[in-house]
Amino acid sequence: MNELKHLLSPITIKKTEIPNRVVMPPMGTGLCNPDGTVNDALLAYMNRQASGGAGLIISEITAVHPSGLVSPFEVGAYDDKFIPGLKKFAEAAHAGGGKAVMQLHHGGRESAYLLKKGEAIGPSAVPSLVYRQEPREMTLEDIQEIITSFGSAAVRAMEAGFDGVEIHGAHGYLLTQFLSAISNKRQDQYGGSFANRARFVVEVLREVRVQVGEDTPILLRISAEEFIKNGYTVEDVQTIVPDLVEAGADVIHASIGTHGSPGGITSAPPEYDTGFNVWRAKKLKEVVSVPVIAVGRFNDPLGADDVIACGDADLVAFGRQQLCDPDYLIKARQGRNRDIRICIACNQGCIEREMLEAKSVRCAINPETGQELVYPRKPAAETRNVWIVGAGPAGLTAAYEANRLGHQVTLFEKEQMPGGNLLYACKAPFKQIYGDWIQWLIDQVKKAGIEIQTGTCVTDQMLDEAAPDAVIVATGGEKIVPPIQGIDLPIVCDAWQILGETVAPQKNIAVIGAGLIGMETATFLTARGSAVTLIDQLPKSPVTKFTSHGYGLHKRLRGDDCRFMFGTALQRIQEDSVTVITQGEENTLSSLDQVVLAVGMNPRDDLKSKLKENEIRHVIVGDALQVRRIMEATEEGARAAWEL
């Protein structure tokens, strides 16, 4: 407790006392009804998140006007019809004893949903950097209507029982669009100088203050730096923050970037250190006397305590860490830091699933998040003898969940160590945190009393003799070995041998396959000084630059002078060269020291026929079903256990 005395100390904003300095920031979920009303799924999610005891809970984005929706699944606050649901939402947000704030939001041009309908608006008719479509330029009447809508939504928040409101002025949404010279080309009083571009934000704050009164806390979330070429800087923001405070902001929530910023900075990947953005919060704190919230991949309460102790910020936001382990603060209070599930910043379930797949929130390593209504909390009605075959992410998750529900679990792993392919994936640059997580999961499984029988292949005879009640098959995938002439030459190895460091990297290397395995292996090699040529028959890498991890991979490889050969098929391998075909033309890459195969995996389902023959209840999960991401593996492993 003494170690966290700063983080756990109360703070008063206006007349509202917040019990500690931990903030759950706003994070979209996509869980509400398609008309923006609150439902049981959203309430269960919020209740669970709030139960961890964060001092300040900020709701997900809440629409102040229909013209600002980023999705039909955005909680609404633009009509009185939403108030009954918002009251339940506020009650859920108070579940852990913290204070609840509603975030008021307008998406402006950053709405694929409204851009497709031709209904998006913005300060100027400048295309979105993300969606490449332009909004309609707002008239002065539009501007006044939206300003008024922020005030009206704030009143509804108060009627619903929230303790305050936060105005969303960050991440490239409407208020940021007015601040940015990139998106704001207006020639009237809302354009031109930075002070003029800030006028819209100032007027929104003033309107909200008038509507909610002097005693209600008003937070302003702002991107302290646009983090984009020719965008505004933190020094620019320093010049307007005093005016924003004078207009009504009681707290500055210092985030960073827009959705058009490179590298997914708004939800930073592991390439960025925890607390990487604190210095910008400190810069804003230098020019105002109101509290400032620091943001920046926080996952460690002790580190957050240091930030507050040093005076760099007054509160600290734990976003994705909150989704990853809603009980992290409880565990920290109890001195159980090793039991905290640390966010790996993969963005698979909390960002990519929502933005790229238009699905509701998940966490790649916490299957409870977003599934609170189906997550079983009581022991199973019937205890079963369950075999789990494979101790990668899917199998370990299945074992932990099945044991938690009271089943008798036997976990088998054919390799000498549990962990599956993450034992190799974590060797790529900036991915050690993945290895930390899989070791955490292994430790949690062992702590639960589950023995992991490593070096054990489950055979048909074992199934005949033991006849388990149920089997969860999590055997993962098997390497694809292409039928290429020369594949058995000494020059050839595979990505797993390189990443597992059983084969030493050579100087000049051709990596065959530019999927995730190939890209990460290439970065591993270039980091060790190898000259790499990356070859794939596809016209471009399937690793998209739209994801933060994919962006980082492409950037690092190009910075390390990796040679890309897309649309290129491997024909044969020689003793020190490979022959390839590009656009029908045959070429030879000579002077090679090593050829590394990274062409992916196929599902491994060796036990399937025997399980069917013996009529043993079974389910196949993770890569054994289809080779995909961590998120699918853990969710399928968990669900298999829940449904026993």
C-alpha cells in the first residue's frame, strides 16, 4: 500500500472527491444496441470494469448529435429517450466506488459510417486521412447547432446521474479537426491562426459550463500533439490551454495523435515504452493549475505512482490494461503484482476488431472482456475429466478456465516446454512482452495446480485406455514445407530454427514468405546485421500497414534496407542461390548464405478421426482449427472450457 500512496490518494475536482488517481479512460466497445441505447451487454461490461476500483471511470464515446456517429453502435446522448439507459450506465460505472464521467463526442469527418452515406460533416471539405473521403463543410449554423448539442448532452449526463462530463477533443474527431491546420481550411473566425482554430473548442466548453453549472467537473481530452507531418505540436497547445481552462475545463486529459497519425500512436504498440507520453502531460501542466491526466500505454501501478510522485501529472489513465485485467488495481493493493495480467499492446481485440472488422470489443489475452454475459462465474453443474492437448495460448487458456469451473484437467504438450509458437514469436524485436505474457499464463496454470505433461504426445492408445469425458484439441499448426527443388540443402532452415536460435543467422539471407512469420523473422535477422531479401508470390505483404504492429514492421524493414520481392515465386534452391520467377521472368539471386522458410502453417488435427471413432466429446480450437491470431486462440480455448 505504501508503495502506491500517491496513486491511491484522493483528489478533489470542484466539489467532487475522487477516491484515487487511477482513471479508466473512454474506450469504445460496440456493445450497445444498434440504435445507440444501452443494453445488458454494455451494463455487464461496465459493471465488471468499474468493479476493479479505479477512482475515475469515463464512459466510452457518447454521441451528442446524429451527425457525429462513428457507428450505429455508438451510445447516444442526443435525445431524452436515451436517459433511462444512461441512468443504468451511470449506476454500473459507480459499481467500484469511483466517480463516473460521460464522454461527449462528435466524430466529424472520421466516420466511415457517415462518409459512406454522404452525411459526414467537418470544418472543411478536406478528405479524411484514414477513409479518403471528404465531409461536407459545416456552415455557421451547423457549428452553432453542434455547440448547443454538446451542452444539451451534458445536461442529460447530469440527469442520468453522472458526476461530470468529458469533452472529446482528441484523436482526430471533430474538435481536433477544428484545431488542425490539416483539416481546417476555413477563412472565417473558426479558421486561420491556432487561436482561431481553437475557438470552436472554447465555445463548446463555455456552452457546457453554462448548461451544467459551476460545480460540475468538466474534463477536456485533447491530443497534446497531433503527431502527424505539419500537424500542431505540444508547444502550440501550450498557448491555448489557459484559454481552454478559462472557458470551463477543470481537468486536461493529455492524449496524443489522431487516427491518421502513423504507427497507431493513439493506441501505441510495444515499440513505445510505458509512460512514453508523460512528458507532454507535464508540458501542459506547466501552463495551467488544473489537474492533468497522463496517458501512454500504462500497465504498471508502481510506474504510475512514480509519475504522480514526481509531479509530472495528477492522475494516470490505464486504458487497454483495464480491459486486459479489470482487477489489476485490486491485485496491486494486495501486493499480488505477479498475478496482474499485463497488457501486451497487441490491439487485436480492442482496436483492430472494432475498427477493421466492425465487431464489439474483446481482449486478446482476457476472454472475459466483452463477453461478461456469457462468462461463467459459478462452478460447472457436472465435473468432467477433461484432456487438453497442446499447451500454447489456446490450450493453456482452456486448461485454466476448465480448472476454474471445477473440472479435472490433464494438460499435454508434445514439446519439452509449454507456450506454443509464442516461444518463437516473442523473439522478434519489441515482442518480449508476448513471452512475458505466455510465461504468466503458464505460471497461473501451474499455480492452479494443473500439471503440464510436457514431452508427451497423446496417442490413440492413450485415448482408448483413459477414455476422458472430453478432449479440447489445441495442437496448433504444423509448418508448411513447400515441394521445392533443393529444399533439403544445408543452406535451408526455417523461421522457427532462426527464432529459436538453434540455427545461427548468416550474412546474406533470403526469407521465403512475407506474412507475419516472415516479416518478424526478417526483423529479427536485420537486427542482428543480416542482409535480407524477403520473397513472396503475393503482390504485397498480407501484413497490413493499417495495424500499428504492421506499420512498425514495414518501417523497420525498409529502414534496415530489407529488399522486398513481391509477386515473386520461388522455383528452386541451389547451394548458394535461389531461382525465382517475377512476372514470368526467371532470375537468380546469388551469393546467399542462408534460405529461411517462413511460408506459414496448416492446422494440425491428428487426433480428430480417433476422437470421432471413439465418440469422445471434443472440440478443436486455435490454430488446430484455423491458423489465426492470439485473440481467436484464447477465446476459442476459453469457450471450449465454458461449454463443457
